[in-house]
Amino acid sequence: MRKIIFHLAMVILVTAALYSPDAQASPTQGQETEEESHIWEHSSTNYETVHVGSHEFDYWKNFLRYSRTCDVSHKLMTVVYYCDVHDHTESETHIEEVVHSHKHN
Ligand SMILES: [Zn+2]
Ligand SMILES: [Zn+2]
């Protein structure tokens, strides 16, 4: 956590150094905070499994053909980023794995 704060402080210092010439210029009205660039910090990573559907599959047993239902679900990974400058979050979701409830061809 201390490392993150240090990193954040460094980013702010660098940003302040880059924008220092503007500080001497006459301040523009209202939209200064809107134009500040985002500082995204990794906030959390969440995993969840979502059922997306089901399908039938056939299999053979004792020379007879049977039909069964297989449930399909997606294992999702959501990464959340937090921007301290504007106090908002952004998230990205990726499908990590497609899971079938039954083994079949
Ligand atoms: Zn932002
Ligand atoms: Zn399946």
C-alpha cells in the first residue's frame, strides 16, 4: 500500500512539473479539473462464473444412444481500476475459460 502511495505521489509530482508553465498563465475558467489526465490505479480483480446456456449432446452406453443436457458457463475475470483524480472507476472483463458441465465430444 505504501508503495502505491509513493508511486501515486511520483506521478502527481511529474504531472505538476509538466504543467508548471501553465500555472503562471491566467487560469482558464471552470474546466481545469475536467482536462486533468486520468491516473488509473489497479483496485481489484474479481472472478465469477456466469451460466450462458445449455445444449444437448449424445452418448452411447450398452449399444444404446442417450441424450443429455450440458450446461455451458463462462469463467470471467473483471479487473477494476480507480482514478483518484476524478474519483471514478473503470473495469475490464475478460472470458478466462468456457466451462462445459459434462465431458463430451
Ligand atoms: Zn479520471
Ligand atoms: Zn457441452
